[in-house]
Amino acid sequence: MTDESYVDPSRTNFEAFKALDRDQPVAMLNLVRFREKATYPEDHPLAGAALSGAEAYANYGRDSGPIFERVGGTVLWSGEPQSIVIGPEDERWDTAFVALYPNAGAFLEMVTDPDYRVAVVHRQAAVATSRLIRHKPRDAGSGFA
């Protein structure tokens, strides 16, 4: 696995997200690998606390959850990855889920909310690397296309 970590969006990727249609529903695939030990900034009240990455991520969920719900977000699916069937054998994830937002504007409203900006510090402390992939939802059915 590469040593490069992905915790926050790059400016280029965030601008590409914002350039897409903002009025359609957005499904966000989240793949997350936790740090063994959470790493908070030195000036944060939890700096030096003996928290695992999973515990810090739980704090992120607790503090960001009300904002996520207020903007209309819901979790469509959540799972605990168990085995890579296709992909790099050394790539692993601790949690995976799909979050649905009524539109891209709702996602942008969430990530720019002042309370969310406080909560996201827990995510940054918790996550070793992640993937966040925007999808345009399609109708579910029996086929793959």
C-alpha cells in the first residue's frame, strides 16, 4: 500500500466536486482506515489522550451526526470490510458506508457548518487514510449496469 494518506480533500478534487450538478441527490461511498492511536493537534483538549482511531471516529460521528441529519443526510448502507476479493491485497479498510444527501448543496452546507468544522478534528485525528467517492444514484435493480 502506498505511504500517501488521504484524510481531507485536495483543493483540485473539492473544486471538481463543486463543479458538478448541485441539485441532484449525491451518494458518497466512504472507505476508512483508522489510525491505531488517534493523533490530535497539540492545542486540542484530547491531545495526548489514549484514544484509538476508532474511538476518535466515534466522537466524530457523535458530534457531526446532528449536522448530517439536519442537512437531510442518511446512511444507506454500512459494513465492516472483511476481505479484498479484487484489489491490492495489502489494502484494508476498517469501515465502509454509503451516505446519501438530498443534493450536493446539502453536503457543502454540512462541511462548511462551523460546528462541523469543530467536529471534523476528530475525523482528522482518527483516520490514517480514506476514500470519499461521489456517485450519482441510479435506480436499483437486478442488473449491474
